[in-house]
Amino acid sequence: MVRIILLCWLSWAIPGLAQFQIFSPTGHDELKYSIHVPEQTANSSSGPIFIQMNCTRPVEWFALGQGMAMDRSNMFVVYGSGNNVTVSPRSTVGHNPPLYNKDADISIMNGSGVHGGVTTANIRFHGSVKYGKSLNTASTSATITQHDAHGIAFVDLKKSTGPTPDDVFGELNGSDQEVGNTGPGFDAAGLHRKKIAHGVLMIVAFVLLFPFAALSLHFFPSSTTVTVHAFLQLLNLAISIAGLGVGISMARQIQGLHHHHPIIGIIVVAGLAIFQPAMGLLQHRHFRKMGGKGPFAYTHRWFGRTMLALGVINVGLGLQLGGIGRSHEEWPLGAVVAVAVIAGVVGVVYIITVSLAGRTRRRVGD
């Protein structure tokens, strides 16, 4: 599936001349998408949008999706039916197959069909691709199999705004406008590398290193344990900050900083970077002056445990957001299961160790 993510449907500019925004996803020149926004729609932020979708090679289906991710996106899935085309408006929740949306207000306009091996869908609204033989059905709720490929494009709808002729797509077919790219400076391969780097750094930090460094106080009790603990946690913090930096860069690239996953990540890492070391330092000073544990020790302990648990949960949310499945651009199911198992084992060991240590302290106190 070539999933084209369109940004700012309702962010209009001052209308100009009649024009289309025409583009192809990177690496998929066989697909071409053209978008026109009438002046009235731009001025009122409500009204029809005209979309033409072309594919020049045999496909089961191809599509155009609007949204920041597959979750809750709106899609137009196109597949052939003889010399005709079927346009199925669909939507989805989570990383699940999109289902037909009977409430979508669309109409298929003249010029749509399969001509000379080119599939064209002219749509008035008030990509994705599966290679192979066309589905050859007129059913708008036909079952589609998982996509072979997908991509992302950023489309500036300001450049699509202008007067609307009576035959809007006839005007398009007669134009000599060039096909644009998928947006300024967008690098799909680089985005995938960032995704892998971010995921590995955060999984290693929150599932393995942070818990181990916290348990080092119990596993290796000695006069230098606190120093070793502090050094290890600062090292882990540096790793998590690096992972956060990669994640923020990735989120900015796809305009996704508003999503709950990066928001939780920023809160967790910021808390661990600012509040947690401060509480540890204040407890250390309290111990040197007064001896024993003060309120800073308990704050440091429980705030750290809370942030650690929230970080592990956010790892799971990140894996879900990145997609779990068969595509090479998604997280392999086996890897996700392995992370879940390791996180569960580490969590059980952590709880047992902390519980036994607490009982030991109470017996010594008695």
C-alpha cells in the first residue's frame, strides 16, 4: 500500500490561478495523484475537493490516505472492475485492515476507468498499492489483502487552490504541469533508519539498563554501590536522551509531535533528566549531614519507579504506533514478542528483588 499522508486539509491560502498539485510517491512513478481545491472551498474551509488517481501498472488495488498515520485515517481505495473502476472510501482504527465507510460523501466523475492499461479514478470528495491482478469487483466493501509497499507524501494544498472549470479533470488532462515530488526534503529511507535507531535505544534503556542499574543497589551492596548506581543511571539517561532526540526528529519529519507516544516520551525523559538526579543529589547531601534516609530518598525511589513503568508502557505504545506485521517497514512480530517477554521477566525479577529487600530491612529493624 502506498499510503499518502496529506497534511492541513483545511489550511487554505488566498486563491490564485486554476491549478493542481500533482505528485508521485518516491520510488513509485507508476502512481500519480492530482488534487484541486476550488476557491469557494478554500475560502469557506468547507466544500468539495477534486482528486485524480492514476496507476500505469497492473495492481490489485491502490489508494490515497489522509491523516498522520494509518490509525484513524481516511482512505480512497481504487481497484478495477473490467474497464470500470471502483472507488471505496474507507477508514480504520489502529493498524487494522480499512473498512468501507458508507457515510463518506464522494462521487466518481467522467473520465474514470481503465484505458490502455492506465487505471484512472476521478473523484469529487464533499496512496497504497497491492501488486497483482485487479480485484475485478464493483463492491465497495471488497476484502483487500495487506499492502506490498507504502509511502508518505506531504502536499501543500495552498498550491492546489484556484478557479474550478466546468470540466475540472478535462482541464487537468490537457495541462502540461509537471509531476512534483513527495514534499521538500522528505527521506523515507532515512525515516525508517531513525525509527530503528529510536526503537533500539529506548528498548535497551527502559527494558534492560534502567532496571538493572536500579537493582544494582540490591545485587551488589557495598560502600561504592551508590556511586556505581549513579554512574550507570547517568549513562542510561544519556542513551535515553539520544533516543528521544532521534524520536523528536522523526516526529517532526512526519508532523507527529502531537501524538501521545512522543508526548509521554518527552515527559518521562525530561523527568528522569531533571527531577530524578536532583532528588538523588539532595538525598545524598541529607545522608552526609543527617545520616539515614530523608523524604528525598522516597521521592527519588518512587518517582524513578513510576517513570520506569511509564517508559516501558511507552515502548509498547511506540511499537504499536510503528506497526506490527509482515512489512519490512513494520516491527517484526517475533521481535515484539521477544521485547514483551523480556520486559515481563525483568519486571517480575524487579518486583521480587525489591519485595525481598524490603522484608530484609524490616527484619533488621525489628
